Amino acid sequence: MTQRTVFKKEMIVEAAFQLTREQGWGAVTARNIAQKLASSTMPLYSSLKSMEEIEKEVRMRAQSCMQEYQRRKYTENTLLNSAIGYVTFARDERNLFRFLYVDRPLTANRPDEPGQARDVVALDGVVDLADQAAVALKDPVVLYNWAFTHGLASLISGGVIDLPEERISAIIQEVSAAIYLFSISDMKKLMEGGKKGE
């Protein structure tokens, strides 16, 4: 049986994506990709020049998978759907979640493109990645909700807790309502404190 001398980029990315999904990003090596494709490593580099290029392609696939979860209709509220989808993705696709947010997160120190800084905060599916940190920092309700949602997703993806989708939905809705009510109460106290000081 003769070995292929060239692989299409899509085949290499698919193999790397499946390795990430099944075993985590640590399993994505040229040798393991080649093994999944029943090849040696040399033909891989005819289509993709570096592991950085493979990582970028796998990231786009993983983000697309996550966005599919976030676009599902769990409730009548789009923002709640995004949060519930984020946590459900972390539960169902633990290795992809860990790849995006633990193993290889995009930060200002490790941008996706040279010279292009990225924020580590992500509200996925709500606003453009470049604007997400700014939106969260301007709106405490959004920031608190995102921090809670990411924490819940991290606990679930790490196997610390296991929750069915219905419970994930209920918890996120309850906590979001509590954060909203707390923020209104907190804001009233600040306003009343300002009036007393006048």
C-alpha cells in the first residue's frame, strides 16, 4: 500500500480537531496527527507549515462548535441562552472547552495573530471578541454573570460537578436574577449615600 504524499489542509485540521476533542490539546502533535491519518509526518507539512497554523484552525472549529450550543433556544432570553449554551458546551465538550479557556487561551500576551492583542475575557456569542472585555467592565451585571458562568463551566469541564442541562439552566437563571436584584439594590444604596452627603 502506498502512502499519500500530500494531505488536504481540511483533513489535517479535522484530525487535529478530533484529537483535541477526544484527548485534549496535549495530544495534538505532528506524530499523532500523522498516525490518525495513517501517514508519516512529512506529508502534513506540505499543506500546513506549522503547529501554530493547526492550533488557529482548531480554535476556529472549537469556537464554532461552542457557538452552536450558544445559539440553541433554552429560554426566551438570548443572553441566558448564550450562558446556558456556554456551560452546556463545557459539560459536553470538556476537552474543547479546556483547549479554549485553560490550555491555550488567547490573551494579550499570546495573541492569535502577531501584533494583535486579544482579551482573555469572553462573553462568547454576545458581542465581538475584541469588544467583550470592554462591555463586561462597563456593566457590572454582565461582568458578575460572566464570572459566575465561567466558574460554573470550569467546574463542570474539570469534572468537579456534573449537572444535567435542566439544572444548568435553572442555576444560571436563578443566579442571573440574584445578581440583577443585588445590582439594583447596590445602586440604590450608592445613590442614597450620595444624597446624604450633599
